[in-house]
Amino acid sequence: MIALSLPAVAERPIAIAVHGGAGTIERDSLSSEREAAIRQALESAARAGHELLADGASATDAIIAAIRILEDAPEFNAGRGSVLTSLGQVEMDASIMDGATLDAGAVAGVTRLRHPIEAAHRVMTDSPHVMLIGEGAVDFARGFKLEEKDPDWFITDFRRQQLEEIQSREQVRLAYQDSWFSTVGAVALDSKGNLAAGTSTGGMANKRWGRVGDSPIIGAGTYADNRTCAVSATGHGEYFIRHVVAYDICARMAYTARPLAETADEVVNRILKRAGGSGGVIAIDRHGRITMPFNTPGMYRAAIHRDGRLEVGIYGDDNEPAPRPPH
């Protein structure tokens, strides 16, 4: 009898990417301590999500784990460390989408919730709705005993100083436009071939009238579809809403069959930039290929690619992947 040597069945790829915002980030604008803290938080978020993926967890579980870390990191505009409204308060938004089912959930203008991404997930899994806002969203989240914090817990000295600086200017515009959009987000591919995306933010500094940007809007700041890709965006939200950026990237892939990197770059660096919109995206396709284009000087970002390589970047020329993480 001849023994046949059968080829090993290839494992399905897993991969994850996270972002902490895009904008005018210059090397001399960050102290070495702050830069180290930012890089560490990004790496920790990517690793936390990847470890779950390696254990067989779903893409949605992985991105929630990653975003929770970024929501707790005061360096980013999400959860603790969120920007302040014109009244000196924190109002947060978040969304999540499952690429396998196209189910989605979002919350907007919420307070007290330590992890808005968890509330968005509950909207997706435990309600017939896609988006809940304000006190209604908080009341809904309380039904699941999601963790709450006193409003002052979310506010950092950095954000207080930022608001004071904005409001002390002689000509404060009603809709203040900053050069920095520090939303956080994550996209992932799990071992079952499912994609997911999530985004969380404190919104725009000095915002008024309950302003809401693209982060909680499915199709604008977040989108995932197993047939194409998963996208989380960061930038000037009004432009991302008008151009339905996250969905547009996925739709263009479906219509043209062009690669993700080429498609995302066209939307971010041609269409969005031509319209005057600043920002970037992280995106992953159904094969685990990741791209992270942006049209600003920098974007906080990290990824663990399908071959296990860790990449952490801040600046526009900061694109060399780090050594492969240990198993």
C-alpha cells in the first residue's frame, strides 16, 4: 500500500487594524513621552483584538476589545479623553457593524457610558433599531448594566485647556474646525471569514446644538460587508457623511472588482480630498489584506497583518512594519 501525503489544509487568515485619528501631526508636536504612550495604546489595542481572533473569537468581539482599550486611553478623542462641547461637557458617539449579517448598531450624544462601543453593540444585538441617541440610548444601555462613570471622569486637563484655547480666540466660529480628528476605530477578519468594523468618538471640540458627525452613521464612518471589506473612518465628519465614505469604498470594490488598497486610496486621496475633506480610513478585505490611507500629515494607526506582522504608525512616512510579534 502506498501512503499518500495529503497537503495540509491552510488556516483561514486573521487580521486586525486600529486607528486613533488623523490630522496635522508633526514630529515636533509630540513629546517623546506622549508619542510613546500613543504607540503603546495602539499596539495594545491591536494585540488585544488579535489574541481573541487567534483563539477563535468573532471579528465583532475583537474590535470591541480593541476599541475598549482606546476608549480608556486619555490620549484619544473617545471615552475618557473625549473633546468637550461648548458647554464643557462630553457627548460621545459609536457604531459597529457585522459584515456577515449586515446587522449594525449605533449610539449618539451619550454621556456617562464608559464604553460607548458596548452600547452600540447592544443596540445591534438586542434591539430592533440601528441608532439610539441621548438619554434614550443611555437608558437602553442601563438595561444591560453597562458600566457608567461620573461625567468628570471623562474630562482631562488637556481637553479643558483645548476648549479654553478655542473659546478665547477673538473670532470663534459657530462650528469650530480643528486640524485634528482623533476618532478611534477598528476593523477585523476572523477565522470564520467574517468581517466587522467599529468606530467611537467624542466628536468635535466646542460643538453645539447636539452636533453629530460620521462616526455613528452606518455607511459614513463605519461599514462592513463580507463580500468586500470592512471600513472605519476618521476625519472631518461632515464630508464623510456627504460622500458616504465607508460604504463607498465597499461598493466600489463590489462594482469594479478592484483591489481594496487602490479603491480606498481613490476615495480618500482623490474624491474626499477634492471635496475638501480631511482624514483617513482603516480597511480590511475578505482575504485579510489591510490598507490605511489618509490625506493628512499623519494618522494614529496600528495593524497585525495576516502574516502576523505588527505595524504601528503615526506620521506620513512612518510605514515600516515592526518585527513579527512572538507567538
